[in-house]
Amino acid sequence: MLISLIAPIYNEEKNIRLLTEKIDQTMQQYQYEYELILVNDGSKDDSLHIIKQQAQLFSQIKYISFSRNFGKESAMLAGLNACAGDCAIILDADLQHPPERIPEMITYYNEGYDQVVMKRDRTGEHVIRKLPTQLFYKLINKAVDIKLTDGEGDFRLISRRVIDSILSLKEYNRFSKGIFEWVGFTKKTINFKNVERHEGISSFSPKRLIDYAIDGIISYNNKPLRLCFHFSAVTMALCILYILITFIQILRHGIEEPGYFTIIASVLFLGSVQLFSLGIIGEYIGRIYYETKGRPHYIICDTNINETDIQKKVR
Ligand code: UDP
Ligand code: MG
């Protein structure tokens, strides 16, 4: 049995050595046959250099280096495209996803589970990050058809069946958390403790997290569009009611009030409803625009993996 480990890497120069050593130690200890695919997502620091050094030391290391930063989603996809294992484990390079837990994941895989998901408890995490995240999950589970769980992220083992199902999805805008749930199969959840990243800082700024949240909500269905429709239907009904009442009053009493406030209020309100709806429609059109362009998710500029090995799986 070959196990593929996939780690997306963006500016992780201080973590790569420890990561590769820890993984090798764990895998050797349990005598697992493995390959480690390090995907350099356009790092601006010395990451690629260190990846190449480590690849000299460990023959199991394969690397893919992008021509620029394409984002973690693309990096994970590249890893899945290139992996040859019977199952794959995706983990962050900053050691927030402890490699020591890999054997446990493999045990459950051997028991027959197709997905073994590591669920992170958020103890010790800053409230500024914790609260919006919890809010996001409340919101997204209302908006989309699949159920997403707080703390269940990309740290997971997936079987070959799951890998192939994921690779068969052609969409450009990828939201992995949703895709993993969407493809289904049997799933086992294990808890793990949240730890600080080993070195460096997180590359997900608040703005990037908000963008990610919008991606999650929009990527699944057209419920937000439908919401716009319902919302405008209600406001339109209220408007008609208001016009009727005012008209009857004018017929009975003539024009008495200057009506300044009501006019401004309704103009502002309707304006905001329209902007809101336009915004949502725009989000969808933006996505259609990207999908129709049919661009690749990433461009590889350097790799030690045989070109044909990658190509045969890339669509
Ligand atoms: N990452 C990546 N491309 C990016 C941003 C991040 O490949 O554009 C990688 C990063 O190197 C790490 C993982 O994705 O291995 C998670 O990133 P980070 O630790 O910054 O996110 P957080 O843990 O704070 O959610
Ligand atoms: Mg991290």
C-alpha cells in the first residue's frame, strides 16, 4: 500500500525541514510506504530551495513548484493530480496538522473508511478568529445543501475512490471543504488539539477569510439568488401597499404632507435592496466568467515528477 502525503507550501522556509523529518520518522516507524508531495505555491522566501534540499535527502519527496501564488486550493489540487497512492493525506506545512496522528488515520482507512477527517477543537484560538468562524458555519449551513462542520478542514485522509471523484469535478472555483462533503463516501471523524503554527505567520488575512467565506456560500447553489428574489418580492408588495394607502388618502383629504421623509426612506431602502441583489447576481456572473474561460488552476514551472505521470491524470 502506497500512501501519498500532500502539503501545500507558501512561505514556509522555517517549517519544511522539521515537517519532512517528522513525517519520515513517523512513516519509517510504522514501516509505511509513502510519497510526500510538496507543492510550492509561489513562495517568496527560500522555501523552494529548502524543498529541493530535502528532496535530495529523502527519495520519497516529490515536489511541484508553481509559476506564482495560485492559492491553497490549487496547490492541493495539484498534489491530488500528481499523487499515485492508494490513499492521500493532505496536511498543512506549518505543523498545525501533527504528522504523529497519521498512523491513527491509516488505521481507520484500513478498517474501510473512505475519508478520515481530523476535527480541530478551537481551544486557545483568538476570539477575533473564533467568533466569525462560528458565525460563518451557522450561515453557510443555512445557505448550502451540504453540511459543513466547524473544525473539519483539509487535514484528512481520502481513499483513491474519493481522490478520483474529486478530480472528476471540473469547476474552476474550488471550495475544498464543500467538495469533500459533496463527494460523500464513508467518513470517520477524529478530534485533534489546535496548536499554534510552528514558525512564521498565517497567510490567511481577515480579508482573505471573508473572500473564502463568500466562495463557500456562493459555490454550491443558487439559494442566495433566490433569497434576493424573495426579498425583493416582499419589498415590492410593501411598496404597492404604501402607494395604494397614500393614493386613497390623497383622494379623501387632498395632499397635506410634504412627504419628504417617506420618499427619501423608500428611495434609500429600495436602492439598497437593488444594490444587494445586483451584488449577488454579480458574484454569480463573475464565477460564470471564470468558468467559461476554462483556464488551468495552476501553472507548473518546476518539478521532479515525471511529466507524463502528472499529465495522465490532469484532464
Ligand atoms: N498556503 C498555500 N497557499 C497560499 C496560502 C497558504 O499553499 O496561498 C498553505 C500554507 O503554506 C500552509 C497551509 O496552506 O501549509 C495553511 O496556511 P496557513 O497556515 O497560512 O493558514 P491557517 O492555518 O492560518 O488557516
Ligand atoms: Mg496554519
